[in-house]
Amino acid sequence: MNPPGRPALALSASDIGDAQELLVRSCEDCACPPSGGESERAEPELDGRPLVRTPGVLELPVDAEHVALFSPSGNGGVVVLNTAARAIFDLFTRACSPDRAMGFTGGDTVLRKLLAHDIVHPLGAPPSQQLPKSHELTAWLHVTNKCNLRCPYCYVHKSGESMDSDTARESVTALVRSAVDNGFTSLRLKYAGGEASLNADVLLGLHEYAVEACTVAGLKLSAVLLSNGVAISRRLAQELKRLDIRVMISLDGIGEAHDAQRPTLTGKPSAARVLTTIDKLCAEGVPPHLSITITSRNVDAVAEVVRFGLDRDLTFSFNFFRDNDCASAFTDLQYEEQALLDGLRAAFGEIERTLPRWSVLGSILDRGQLLRPRSRTCGVGDDYVVIDQRGRIAQCHMELEDAAGDIRTTDPVLAVRDPARKIKNLLVDEKAGCRDCTWKNWCAGGCAVATFRATGRFDVRSPNCDIYRTIYPEAVRLEGLRLLAHAGRTPG
Ligand code: SF4
Ligand code: SF4
């Protein structure tokens, strides 16, 4: 039934080697959504039951011969079909026996992919979304309140205070105990500030202590340094490599655009120093992840950072500016919706020109992601703890002043889970405007703190809603292009 020489072809992330390692998340400077990658997919059974197309499946043209499919009511992942495979998919517009597909060359593989990605389902058994349960406790360790930059969008009320080594050890001890007591199996530490590298000795000491404490407690440990990239020495880069601490560098432009929103304490440019640091980290074998914060000042420069990252094979993620008390004096940071979309489209164009092997589904959508369904935007109030330089506990790094306890007297996880705390990180179904949304279990309604700031309510959809709805389909298409470019090829 296929046109001559054109077997039916279906591609998915599993056709690219090391697929799990290629999932990049945009949560480095935020609480991650509940842990876990794209759902592990068991090889589906074709047991002869009739199959039917899942309602709501999105179909986006990738090029003249291929479409990308994504099922919002499924468990994630994109499938690309060629024209012959698309004809197989069409068979299931109405319930139909899988045998019908077997007459096509490649029909068996196509059908298994469609079934595995919830694009078709057995008649009477629609997909059920597996919302992940957290097994990883993430902690933001605010190792210093000092910073050598003065970024206008920063939410930290800076001071000269840093965490001392006693507080650092007590914090780790409290986190490890709390992780075990509350049933977590891994701990993820984010070394942050201020500028965390300004307190490098305490940071490195606390990490070595965390390695020991997690080993004794049977917890897996991972760690990332969140840095502005201005002051990372070669020695520190080598220590980060030795200790397997990942690095995230904030880079908002390649020159003036970065300097316009990331000046030094004395108002001088910082971009050149950051770019030197990035080269240094790459040379030492610690390629950093780039975190791009988008405001009205750099909205036109996002594409150039993306180009910079793609040229060096660095991963990157986008964070939209979130208003806060410290930023309120800078009235020119809030982006216009259309300007943001134009800037994002220019960046997407760069991605399309040089498709990375890694998937952008988890990193270019601000707080949204299309890797795995979830019912809350982030882990605030559940599996995310912030500890400041004095050992005080908070729910979110954007609300550091709202102390929920102290690591010396309070279980950190129980403290952030206290229902009386300020931030209400609601289920997406509790947010007006989100309940009937196609994207609800991929977006989850946006950042609770940002929505509250903009609307005075937690129970409504994100002020970025229209932007999100516009860019999610574009990310599906980019994922389709990535699959076409890299599936079945060895990295070159
Ligand atoms: S914020 Fe908008 S895009 Fe996100 S879940 Fe709610 S309605 Fe959907
Ligand atoms: S509440 Fe918002 S700022 Fe805080 S961790 Fe969640 S997404 Fe990030």
C-alpha cells in the first residue's frame, strides 16, 4: 500500500541514542517540577483490540513530507510521521483493527510508536496520565547574600552577609535528615546567592560534607552552581569538575544587551568577563548551561545568545522576567507580549537552523515543559526548600524574607509544606481559566509567585497564558525537526 520505495516511518526520542540524557530542563534557577524524565515507555502490546485516535492530538507540519504529533492528554513525547505513516494514522480516525496497519511496510513500528505516545489508544481505554511522584528533594542553598553585579531584575535584597561553614554543615545535616524522614531517595543542591562563587571555600566544603552525608544516608546527590560567571577562577573550575558540580551561568546577551541588565556593582559592563569564564569552564571540561532571563531590555538579543550556545554545543533555557519588590523601581523591564513573541521566534529560528541533539521541550518554554505531565508548575510547598545564609528556611527563593523556620529547630520539608505558609502552589485544576486548557498538565498554570504579584490571586491562570499557548505548538514542531535531524544518526 505504500508508495514505491517509501516505507512508513515514525520517529521518536528513543531513536536518538542516550535519549534521557538529552532532556534539558529549565528549572536550574527555579524549583523543578516533580522529578523524573520523560515517562519510561514499556513496549506496548498489540493484542488485536481495535485502536482509535486519541481526542485532542495535535498535528503540526514539520516539512513537506513530515508531521509532528503530540497528545496533550498523554504522557509526553513527540512522534514524527512521514506521508506513508500518516496514512496509517488516518486509518484510526475511527476505531479500527491494528491488522489494517500491518499491510503497510513498517506499519507495525508506526503503530507501536503511536500507541506508546498515547496518540492512538485501545478502544474504551483512553490514556491515563501518570503524574510523577517526587522522589528528589531540591534545596536552594543561599551561600552568600553578596553579589558583584547589580541586575535590575534580581529579587535578592543584597547585603555583605555570607553563610559560614558551621551553618553550611548544619544545613546539609538538616536537609539529609529531612530527605530521609520524608521518603526522598535523592537530594539536589543548588549553590546560589547573591553570587555563590564569592563564598567558594564554604561552598566546596559543604559539598564535600554533603557527599559524605548522602553516602551514609543512602541518598543520591547532584549539585549545580548558579553563577553570574564574573568571578570563577581556573582553580574553582577545576574543583567543580573534580566534585562533579554542574554550572549554570546567566547570560542575557553577548555584549550590550547583557550589560544593559547585568552591570557590575559600579555600573560597568560584565559581558566580556562572563564570556571569558564560559571559555574557561569549557576548557576545564565543565561546559555550563546558559540561563537567559528575558526582559524588555534584551528581548531582541535572545537569538544571539541562542546562536552563541548552539555554536559551542551548550544547553540553554529561557526565563521570562518576574516582577518583584527589588525590581519595582525599574519600570522598563516588563516585556510587551508581541515583542516577547517576536524575540522568541527569532530564537526559535536559530534553533531551527542548527538543531541541537538535546531536546528543547523542557527548556524554552519558561516554566512550562512538554516532557512529562504534571499538576503543579514547580515543587514549591512540596519538594523544594530554600535555606538562606543564616539557616532560615523559605518556600521559594523569590520570597527569601518569608521565613518558615530555621534549620536548627525545624524539619525543612515539613516547614515548607505547612499549609499556613504564604505561597499557595495550587493544582492546575484549581486555577480559573486553566481547567479546560489543552496545555494544562504541561503548563500547570505558571509561577504562583508571579501570578500572585500580577493579580493578587493564586487561583487564576498565568499572566503569560497567551504567550504560553502560542509557543507550545512551536516547540512541538522544533522537536519534530530535531527528531528528523538526529534520529538514527550517531553523534558527529
Ligand atoms: S496558564 Fe494558560 S496555558 Fe497555562 S494551563 Fe492555564 S490556561 Fe493553559
Ligand atoms: S513559585 Fe515561581 S519562582 Fe518560586 S520556584 Fe516556583 S516557579 Fe520558581
